[in-house]
Amino acid sequence: MKLLSRAVQAALSPREWSRRHFWGWLNAVFNKVDYERIKAVGPDRAAAEWLLRCGAKVRFQGFERWHNDYNALPTGPLGRYKIQGIDATESCIMYRGFDHLDGLKYLEEIKFKKCIYIEDTCLEKLSSIENLQETMYMMEVVSCGNVTDKGIIALHKLRNLEYLFLSDLPGIKDRNTTVDRLQTALPRLDVVLDLD
């Protein structure tokens, strides 16, 4: 988790600084991986709990409805509900929680919109997960200020990625080279840019 620059810290009142520090700490707690929980309930259930705890939504395979209420997660036999989509809009998911994605075998789409903790290391981790290299076909990265060309280029490992929407990413400095590298690695990839 990045700390605020000294100039920003100085501009904040002690109360604001304390509040931000508290929320950053709490978000880090929400992202802690409980490997025993993953073993007990399976990767999809544990990942869904993590995502909803952090304010994201999930869609399970065979369902159109997005789930966003932690207390209303479907019950039933362990392993019955497989995550097919993640909408992380304005959630507090961060790198430290990405180990939850390791066991997902049916995840096809992810939307990262206005995620203040999403950065290059998150996209690199996501791209290094073998299961996701095969299943991911759609991704959106919008208004994530810590994402740079390096993180977007890392997505080339997602071999079946067919659609990538990028918007409002001030960290993207060389969009032509970044897109060229992605499309060379993934000829079927349709990249839609709205970076101006």
C-alpha cells in the first residue's frame, strides 16, 4: 500500500490524516488472505467473501444477477457456485488479497473502475495466475490512477483475452507502444482506448 507523499500529509489536518490512515489499515485487513478459509470453503466461496467484504460484486456461473451483499451470498454444497465475473468498481481490493484469485477456474471478466488500490503489481499478479491465463476474455480498467504501461503490458499473458477497455488512466504514457505490444502478443484482442 502506497503512503501519501509528505506534501499531501502536511496539507491534511491531523484528524484527516488519522481518518485516512485508519481506512487504509482497515482496507488492508479486509484484503488479508485466510488460506485456512480457502481450504475449508473452496476458492470460489473464499474469493467471493473477500470481494464482497471489499465492496466488489460477483456473478456466478449460470446466473445473470450480480451479488453485492456479503450476508446474502448463496448457500448450498461447497463448490456449487463458481465465480464467472468480478465488478470491482470503487472497491478497496488490493494486491495483498489477489491470492484469493489463484483457484478460480471459471473467471471470464473483470472490471476495475475507480479502484484506488489497483496498481501494476495487481495486474502482473492477475496475469501470472495460470487458470486465468486460460479463462479471462474481457477486462476493463477505468480511472485507476496507479496503473501504468507496465501493468497493462503484463496482461499479454492472458492468452484468451479478447476485449480490453482502457479509460482515464493518467499513468499510461506511451499508449501506442503499449497497445502494439499487447496486440502483437494477442492478435484477437480488441483494445478500446478512451485515454484523452
